[in-house]
Amino acid sequence: MYKEIISQKQAIVIMTTFIIGSNAILGIGHKSKQDVWIAVIMAMAASSIIMAVYARIIKLFPEKNLFEILDDLFGKVIGKFITLIFVWFAFHVGANIIKNTSEFIRIISLDSTPVCIIALMTGIVIAYAVRSGIEVIGRLISIVFPIWVMGTLLLSLLSIGQYDINRLKPVLYEGFGPVISDAFRIFALPFAETVIFLSFAGSFQKKSSPYKIYYYSLLMGGLYLVIVVVRTIMMIGTTNISMQMFPTYITARIIKVGDFIERIELISSVLIILCSLTKTMVFLFSFTKGVAHIFNIKDYHKLAAPLVFLTSIYSIPMYKSAIEMIDWALNIFPYYAIPFQIIIPVIIWIAAEIKSRKTQNTNGHNKDETVIKGDAYTQRQNS
């Protein structure tokens, strides 16, 4: 079967957009308030450690995805079991993001439309992308990414007249406690969610550096989050942020330049939906690949549509309200994700290091034996 390949640049663009993802909808920093930018920087520092683990796993098993690595390390039975765990994680988080996106679209523009219709329409777009493959997703996001960057810069520049830097003060008024609490949440959502990229690491170009992919994406995605939270605080203040369900979108609604540029929230909503769809595509691509691996189906494309629609249907009754949805994402998910984002990847990394060293020792021993046998043969020939 044809092997799908994405370039290092495409991988960085996809991961950067993924990192921003549903955070553009949900917002961050509900406890640290005006110090949320410090929490983002702390989360980036902590994430750089776990991302080194993810990148090292890819480095030790080039051209293999997570599911193939698990089979190599733990055998078919245990490997398939761990694969099943990650498949559930990809499915569950993918359903959550579909729910986030559907609720966002319903609340801001289609309040009379049943959320089930929006979720299924969202599923159609995602199913088409996943069925098309990671190469198509990579090319699409690479084309749209510059437009997304320009749109973000435009919104930031147009809102300069409404900035109030005093809203960022006082710094650390309530100490480091709330900042650390929010840093943990931001670490889990979105930075450590990049563990899911292990599931299609086999599609990275052979010359690609997994360290560059992870760290460039961390830097760009983290910088974007810092800019957006600082812009949001300076525009509407922490009190208004706590009362708004979608603070990033609200800031775009109040941007006004004179009497001729206003009501430009359409740009913000398009950017937000784009990032959320990219994140959903990645999770459901991983879900589809994992299911195909479990059942030894070589062509995962055939499974894309039914599995994505299953996820969309599952997302509809997940939460009774948008408030419950946001509460789960901010207060429960960080703890729920620990086994998937930290514990299991660290176990995989340790097992991979052990196997790599054993392989090196075995190869070195065999090489020494070959040299000794060659020398003995040469001596016999000379005698």
C-alpha cells in the first residue's frame, strides 16, 4: 500500500494549529486571571520535557507509528491492548472537540439549529479530510496557515486602540498558586495532547527531525496563546473574561476602528473553527489508524466515514450544556489525560531505550565475532 508522507514544514504547521485548537473556543487562565501569560510560559517549559520524550520515541523508531512501535516493544497482545487505550483516548477527545465546535457554532450564529445537525455537518467535513489522508490534510493546512497568521495579526493590530495595559496589573497579586494551577491545565490542554502525533509519526519525512517538529510547534503555538490571552485581558479585563463563555470571540466583536471598521468577528470565528477542525482531524485520523491496526486492515481510508460519524453521534449527548462541557475540559480533563500523556509514553520511552541498547549490544557482539572469525580464517590461509 502507498505510504503517506508529510514534510517537516507541514508537520510543524499541523501541530501548531493543533496546539491552538479548541483553546481558541474554551479560553484559558480562569484562576490566574491577569497572570495567565505567566502560566502559559510555565506550561511551555514543562511541556518541553514531555515533548522530548515523544520526540525520542519517534527518533528510536523512525518510519514507524505508535501502534507499530507498541507491537515491537510489547508483542501483539499487550501492544494491541495499549493501542486500544490510545484509540479510546483519540475517540473520546475527538468527540469532545466536535462538541466544542458544534456548541460554539450554535451559540454564536445558529441558535435555532439543533446541535445534532451541526455535529453531523461537522462530521462530514472531518470524514472527508480523514478519508483523503494525512498528505491532503498537510497540504490544506499549509495553504491556509499563512491566511490564519495574517488574520490573527490583523485582529491584534485593529484592536490596539482598545488596549489598556493597566489591566495586566498587579503581577502575581495572589501568588504562584493560581498560576501553577492554570499552568497544569494548559500543559494538559493543549501542549501534552501532542502525544497523539505519535500515531502518524511514520508519515514524517525520513530526514525530518522530531525534535524540531515538536519544539518549533511548541514555540509558535505557545507564543500565539500568549499574544491572544494578553490581548484579551487588555481589551476586556479579567472580570469580563470570567463572565464570558467564549472570551476570544467576544474581543473580536468589540473591535472598532472609527465608524467604518466594526463587527469583524467573522474573521475570528473562521480562525477559531479552522483550528478546532484541524485538531479534530488529527485525533480522528489517529482513531481511524488505530482501529485499522487492531483489526489488521491495511487501508484505513475505508473506515474514515463510519468512524467519524460514530464519533459525531457520540458527541451529541455528551454534555447537557456548554457550561458543563467547559467545566469538564478545564477541571477534569487535565487529570483524566495523565495516563495517556505522561505515564504510558514514559513507559514506552523506557522500554524503547532498553530495547535500543540491547539491539546495539547484540549488533556489536555479532560484529566482534565476525571480526574474530575473519582473523582466524586469514591466519589459517596464511599458514
